Amino acid sequence: MSDNTANDVGRWTVSQSKDIVSICQHVSHLSSTIESLKSELSVQQKKYKDVSSCIASTKKEAAAEREMLASVRRQYEALLKVNYMLCCYSSVAHNAFGINLFQRHRVLKFFVGTKLPFPSLPLLASFILSL
């Protein structure tokens, strides 16, 4: 029986050696796969940082552009209000005060430059009288 036990142990040892060699090959393959994935991950993280910084700067530029456009829009709205007011009141001003085109231009520049709210007719009249 001792021969059988020795043969069994021998076969078991050979089987274990084959299993260990196979496990070592798998571990080696996994290690190389993990290393390649680590290097790819670092490349992708760098790309992510670059894209994130690009997005952040684009957001800042877009916010500045929106603010600038809003400011321009407010200026044009004010100009439009004054032009509308001058068109509406031009016949009144011309008839009542004899205002000419040059004086109307001065009125326009005054109201746009001072950023006053939409002027009423009495305010317009007092300004025109001061010309």
C-alpha cells in the first residue's frame, strides 16, 4: 500500500505543479493587463483634466459674452426708448419750441448719456427750454 500512497503523492505533486504553473501564467497575464489598463487610465485622466479645463474656460467666456450682450441690449433698449420718445414728441416739441434736428440730437445724447429713465413730456419740455 505504501507504493500506492507514494504514487498517489507523486501524481498529486505533478498535478499541483501543473496547477501552480497555470496560475503563475494567469497572474502574469493579469499583471500585464492591469499595467496596460493603468497606463491607459492615466492617459484618459489627463485628457479628462484637459477637457474639464477647456469647458471651464469656455463657460467663463460664454458668461462674459452673455453679460456683454446684455449690456449692449440694455443700451440699445434705452436708445430705442429715447428715439421713440423723440419721435412721439418731435411734432409737439417742434410746434411748441421750434426744436430742430441738431437740438433733437442733443436731447438724444443727453438722455442716453445720463441713463435717465424714459422721460415724461414735462421733463423733455424743461430740457428743451434749457437748450
